[in-house]
Amino acid sequence: MLEFVDTIRSCNTHQRRITDDILVLSKLDSELFLISPTVFHLETFVRQIEKTFGPEAKEAKIDFTVSIDDSAQSLGIEWVKADPGRFMQVLTSLVANAIKFTRDQNGPRDIDIRLGAGSSPDLPAFINLNMVEDTTCEDSTDNILREDELYLWCSVRDTGCGMDTKGMTRILSQASPKTYNRYGGSGFGLVVSRKLVKLQAGRIGFISNQGARSTFVFSAKATRTSSNEL
């Protein structure tokens, strides 16, 4: 009985993600999507990530870790103002893919998520990554930061099956039928992620090796703040 319940829950989550991707993509293409910055606590956000994805990773027998990078700590960042919902939406797409491509691996099954911050759009976390530049969306702001502004970034590393650079670039435009038939999904998740990152004045990049592992890193512009502004 418990197995049937888990199957129903998994199918429901899968269908909800597909529906969300299609609805969000439609709004993005219609320019009806807005970013709504709010104040949130990084440590609380990390716990939310663990609570959201931990059970699914555990079910897939994947070692799942989430941490705050030293870069955020060195800048003294505890509270930021950004859109946590849209940031989490990008992260959801990346983690869902990481779980999907890692769960059937015969070797180690690991997913590591790290949350950091930097004072430049050219973040150290992007070094050696293949950057995906979206020319279909207009820049919402320039790259000149005010004193209280920064870039919040998140990396998702997995030990999944990986993909060559050409294949990974293609699925950032839309997943191929072969990928869809084998792993499921709408094929729009990474397309939505790319557009949402751009809308938040951020960047997204990746590195992946066929048959080995993948790393995605994305950023979003944020404002340094404190709990007093809640």
C-alpha cells in the first residue's frame, strides 16, 4: 500500500512540475511575469531547500547536501532582498533534473547544493563553466551595482549520467525527444530557468561530462539588508 502511495505522490509532483513549467513559460513569453523582491534569511532558505528536496533524494538513495558557501559568510550576508520564489523555481528545475539523471547511476549518487554571494556578475563560481547567454530577453538592469547590491548564486552538482556540451546547450533551449522519452518531463524546465535567471538580472552556466557528472550555477541580483526591514 505504501508503495502505491509513493507512486501516486511521485506522479502528482511530476505532473505539477510540468504544468508549472508550461504556465510560467507562457507568461514569460507574454511578458506578464514580474519579479517580487522580499526580505529573506539565507539560513532559513537553506533549510527550506533541504525540506523541499531531501525526501525525494532520500527515496532515490541519493546523498543530498545543502550548505552556505564561504563567499556569503565573508561578505557578512545573512539577510537579502530578492525574489525567493523565483530563485527557488530555478533551483527546483535544476534539482529535479539532477535527481532524474542521478537516481539510476550504479556508482556514487550525490547531489550537492551551495548558496553563495558575490559583488560582481563575473562570479568565481562561474570559472570554467560554459555560460548560457540569453539574447531573447532584454536586460532589466545594467551590471553596475549600488553599494547595497550583490549577486546571490547557487550551484547544483550531481554525479548523474552527464552530457556533452552540445547536448547540454540544446536542452537549455528545449530537451530533445530522446531525452524526453527516456527521462520524462515537459522539456521546458531548463528553458524556464534560463529565462527566469535573465529576468532576475543573473546568469547561468554549466559544465558536464558525458557519463560522469554535471554542475549548474546560476545567479540573481539581490540587495543586502537586515531583519529590521521585514
